[in-house]
Amino acid sequence: MSLPRQLFRIELERALTYRLDFIMRILAKALSVSLISWFLWKSIFAANQTQEIGGITLEQMGVYYLFLPLTLMLVMNLDYDSLSTDIYDGSLSKYLLYPRSYLWMTFVRKIASSWISIAPYLVVWFGFVLLLPHSALAQTPIEVLFFYLIWSLIAFPCFFLLSSILDLLAFWFEQTWSLRSILRFTALFLGGGYVPTELFPEGLRYWVELLPAHSMLGFQTLVLAKGTLPAAETLYHQLSLLMAWSLVSGGVVWILWRRGLKVFSGSGM
Amino acid sequence: MDPLEARTKSIQWEWNVNILFQEILHYAVIWIAFLRASFARGLQFRSDFFFRILMDCFYYAVNLGFFEVLLHHTSELGSLNTEQTRIFVAGFLFMDGLYMTFFSSSLWLFPDLIRKGNFDYTLVRPVSSFFLTVFRDFSVGSFFNFLIACAILTYQISTSSYAPSEVGSWLSVSLYILFLLVGTSIMLATRLLFLVPAFWFTQVDALRDLSWSIQNIGERPSGVYPDRVRFVFTYIVPVLTAFALPSESFLLGWPLDRWLPLTGVAVLFWGVLLFFWKQGTRAYSSASS
């Protein structure tokens, strides 16, 4: 069996060991984000007596927040912190002896963990589609859904590299979880995890959209919510932004990894 | 009642008060010892200490930014206007800072203590196991952020039309602070109720995550929710009672229907919590739990 398939199987078994715990954790997060945001925006639309805010209708807002937890799970699965933990407790030593790249293995395990986590969401969404067959969600074109999944897959390495930069700081610092939390808060806010970036004030929005968070999270989720594919120009712009940030982060990861291995004692911190 | 009986009762009452005072003093001394140990431990790992302060600063900035973006598009959020919403946000940041400083580190470790059998060391000590579990770790890094949260709240109130200028308004602000403390105590009781099942089940990580997720419900004004949802999260899972009602009571002029649930729910939930705590510590059977 190939290494990625083997790692996928291990992650699946890990998730299924505590099935109920796994499903509850994911659904609790998804439902809380979706429902709270839905009620919040419903009250804002009602208070303003308007059909759309920042070019987004209430129904599109509903779809946006329904898919947002899935985007977060697919792109920034931060529950998985093996890299810094392995450095901290010295487990990295044994992986260094393996005939495979440790970073590649961590990448595959993380992506496996992310994609396995989407199963409980799918059940919820099928339920929504069955209950509301005429909603925007149920009538989302298949090519838009496909675009959303492919884009999330493309965005994953960028976030993996950004979070790895912080994980690799574990070679020098005792704890890095607080730095990962900073990345999570910032990426969530700047990427549209709280409010779609389209609603940011104009001046701020320009700068925010130059950062990778928007391309990683908000962009494909809003495309899905609006139900139409973006213009080719927008697509190239976002893709080149994502690639540029991935390349820069990849370079930093490579430098930190090489330097970190030189100071790694083999027995952790 | 004859004089001898009256005298005996008076001495007995004085004796009970004396014992109660000594008990409080005893626990205060223990808590100060915890505080010293936490400061020593917290300042030992300086980078972690600094990162934690930075993390909480980002958390505050993101929350303030989120509500500012919302207020950019609306002037009313669940029956609160712009000025009231800003005080509301500062209020829940204050409660969050209080909780993170005094209780979060201790509670984070609690399920693991039970699962691994390390709760034995808590039970064998000659003080309340509840006190030891809840107050053991004081988060030094979060304490500095709690001060920042206090500054944000002070700034928001003092620059608003709610700034105290006479005795009545000072009383109102004092009552608000008291209600924020009551709200924090409800949050603590609710969080613990989500963790206490650890005495009976192996994994309560999902419940812990759930308690964090539903906290977000309380971080929005209660007016944004439909009546039924509001009822559930006011009386059954009282996150709105803990987070939203203290600020809304202050901002909307202390209506009875807002602050009565606050006090009632606080008493009820602490009663339920202490009952389950007692049952849980009885059911606990070391690592085999």
C-alpha cells in the first residue's frame, strides 16, 4: 500500500476510535458558527430593511456561513499540531530515521485528517438540501461546487506552510500553541471567517485582499455562496497571490527546518 | 428563653462565625500560595508568557474589529445602538479576561487529571477538592490582558453617554461590574457542568469544545435571536444569561425581566454543579475512571 493511502487509513482509524466524540466536536463547531451567524445577519437585514449588504443577499449569507466551517476544516485544520509536538517531545528523532521526508508525511497526515473530517458535514448538508429543495444551497451548480473543493485543495498547502513556520519555531521556543492561535484568529478575521471581506471598509479591503487569508478561505466560500464562477482575471489574480505566498512560506519553512535540525537535541525541549 | 440558654446560643454563634472566618482565611492563604507558584512558573517561560499576552491582544483586536465591521453596515444590533454595542463587546471581553485569568488553566487540565488518575492527589488533600480544582492555576499571561480588557471597558463607558457623573450613575456602573462578576460565575458553573461528566466518561473533549462553541452565542446581543432560541440559551444553557444579560441590564436600564434570570440562574446552576460534583467525586475510582 502506498504511503499516502496508509496515512489516510491511519487517520481514519484514529478518527473512528472515538466516533461520537469526533462527530460531536465537528458538528458542534459547524452548527454554532452557521446558526449564530445566520441569526445575527437576519437581524441586521431586518433592522436595515434591505435586500442586500455589500452585494450579498441574506440567502447567500446563509450559504456562506453554512459552508464556512467546511472551508475552515478543509484548509486550516489547526486541531492537528503534530509538528510542534513532535519537536517538543523528541518524537521527531524516530521520524528522521525513516526513509521518507518528515514534512511530506506531516502534510499528507494533515490533509487526510482534514478531508476525513468533512464526512459528518456532508450528512448535515444533504439534510438541508432535502429539507429545502428550492433554496440557493440546493440549486448550487455542480461546477461551482467542484471549483470550491478544488480551490480548497489548492489553498491547503499555503496554510500548511504558514502554520508550519510557527510549528518549526518549536525548535527554539518552549510553546508555540499561542502563536498558532494568533495565526488562527488573524487568518479567520482577515480571510472572512467572521465577516466576508467584501463587507470590510473599502480602504482596508484593498490591503486585506493582498494577504493570503482571503484567497485561502473567503474567496471560494463566497464563490459558492453566490453560485457563479469568478471572472478569469479574478481567478488568475487570486491564484497568483496564493502561489506567491506559498512560495515565500515554503522558502521560510525550508530555512527554519534546516536550521532547526542543527539545534535539535534529539530528546525534545 | 432563660439567660443561660441565651448565653449558650450566643457563644455558639460566635464560635461558628469564628470558624467560618478562619476557614475563609485558610483558603485565602492557600490561594495566595497558588498565586505565587503561578507567577514563578509563568515568568519562568518568558517567551510563552509573552506569546500568550500577544495572543490575547490579537483575540481582543479581532473581536473589536469584527463588531466595528458590523457597525459599518448597521447602526442597530439586536436592539443595541452603536454606542451600546461597543460597551457590550467590552463587557464580554472583561468577562472572558476574568475567566481566562482565574479559571481557564485549571479547568483545561481537569478531564486529564481524572482520566489519568491524577485526581487522587486532589482528593487526598485536607482542603475542598472543588477549590483545588478550580483555583489551582492562575494564568499570569492572561492577567495582563485582563487589565487591558478593564481598560477597554473603562474607555468605552467613560466616552459614552453612560459615563458616571452623579451618585446614581456611579451606583449603576458598580452594579454593572457586580453583574459581570455574576455572569462570569455562571459561565464558570456552565463550563464545569460540561466537564463534570469526565467522572463517568473517558472522553469529554467534545463536550469541552461544545462549551467553547456555545460561548459564541452569548457574545452576540440577545436581541438577534428568535424568542425560543433566546429562552433556551437564557434558562437551559445560560450563555446569554452569563454574557449578554449583565451588559444589557446596564445598557437598557435594569429591567426586571433581564436581571432576575441572572440571579436565579446563578443560584440554580451553582446548586446543580455542586450536586454533580459531589456525585462525581463519589463515582471517581482513580485511573480506572
